[in-house]
Amino acid sequence: MAVEIRFTAASVAKVRFAVSPLGETVLALRILLGPAGHAVHRPWVRGARPLLAGERELPLLRALIAGSLPSFLFPVPEERLPSLSAELDMLRATEEGFFRREYGAVRGLSGEEAPEPAAVLPRLAEALDRCHELLIAPQWGRMRAVLEADIGRRALTLVDGGVQGLFAELHRDVAWEGGQLVVHGRRTPHSVHTVDTGGHGLVLLPSVFNWPNVGVDKAPVAAASIRYPAMGVGLLWEPPPQALTGLAPVLGRTRTAVLTALAEPLTTAALARLLDITPSAVSQHLGALRGAGLVSTQRKGRTALHLRTARANHLFGSSAP
């Protein structure tokens, strides 16, 4: 099914980005509770799947996540980097009629047969909180760095190419056609579902666990949203390269870690979070690495993206980042 997102002039001006820890938790559970998922996630799946064995709300999670995902599991973030607790509060506050419609659609029930939201939403929020701490939190620093780096790159595209240029590079299934955004489906390509932004705008959410697909909220309460695969996910679960053993004694652990992370472009702030050091310390290490010809930096306005150079790639035994 293709989804056509209709824009007004006001909604085009309200296109923005956000990261969703709750959304990533739900999508991670979909992979763990279903087939193995895409091969890119299998190294993570092998370690994460056994951790779910003790979750007491597995029947509820399976019921809601095994098939089509209800929209109330994905409240649109109100800010770029929301906390998980803020998103869970939004989930708990899901409007009753909306919950019944979405729950009934997923379970094949009429709205009258859906359970009371007060009986489901608190249990669901607590279960998702536990799953996040167990499955996502240990990896969140690396994941967030990838997601924020993607937003940084998209922001540069938006500055250079406008909204049309942004959508042209977002995903192969996304197209800007005649002033409207179309997300092309593959299972039923000849049917079309229409989403009207109603002046609320569109929120673009880079995703690790939706990779390599693009997802659209077909029943938005306010702003429409698209979850698209973040760049750099393919490297997220790879083990550290063997070159680390030889480089660390020469460059030091932190500078070696900086170079390892810069296989994909990252901002100073993203590097600081990923390595758990201060931005000023990152800047000092980047300066030394730039002086040695191992890191290059591209600046656009207030945004600076760092990437290791061909010389650095040679040290890591690869020819390209």
C-alpha cells in the first residue's frame, strides 16, 4: 500500500526531526518476538533474545507487536531528544477512543470488545520500560550517536537542497510528487492510503531497528511521522576491528576509540556521548588527529561533522569508511 502524505504550506514549514527511544524499543521487540529480522541485526539478536525470557508481560507484548503495530505505541515526540519517561507518559495518556480503534484493528475486534485502556496501558508502559532498560539502554549511547549523526547529515541536505532534496535522499520508497509526499508500498502497490497533516507538520525519525524499511503512521493524532533507516546501522553491531590492538599503544585508547567511531560521520557532541567523555576532550583529540592527517572535518553553519581520512582507513585495514 502506498501512503500519500498531504501537505499545506504551514505543514511544510513544520518538517522536523526527532529520536524516539520508545519507538526503538518497540521495533526491537518486534524483531525479537518474530523471525530473526534482517541479517544486519543478528549479532544483536543472538545476545538480546535470551534476556526476554523472564519478562512477565510477554503475552501482552506478543499480542500487540506480532502483527501490524498499533499507532498508540508510537506517540510522536514533542522534542528532538525526548526522554523515555516522557514518551511513556504520552503512551499512558492515549485517548480512549483512539486506543480502542487501534487495538481492535490489530486484534481483529470491534471497538466495543477492546479492553479498557486503564487495564492495559499502565502494564504496557511498565513492560516497555523494563524492556528498554534490559535491551536498549546498554546500547543506547552507540545507537543515539548513529541516530544523531544521521540527523546532522540530513540537516546539511535540507540546507543545500531544501525539502525536495531532503526527501529525495531519505529512502528509495519515498518520493516528493507534485507537492505531496508519497511512500510507496510493495505488498499492495496499487492501493493508496491518504494521511493529511492538517497543518501539524511531519516528524522524521531515523531508526536503527526499522532498518532497512520505512514506516509511516497511518493514523496520526496530530503531526504525521515517518521512521526511516538511519545511515551507519550496518556498522553498529560489528565487533571492533583487529587494528585496535596495535593502534591503542601508539595513539592511546581514547584517540583509537575516536577513529573507530569515525567510520561514519559524527558530530563532536555525538562522539562525546558515544565515548562518555566531555566535548572539550573530544575537541582536543580531534585536533591532534586532524594534525596527523587522520581526521577531516566538514562545517556547515554551526554543524561540524568529523570523519576519518583515507590515511586512517589504511591503518584500520580498509580502503573506505
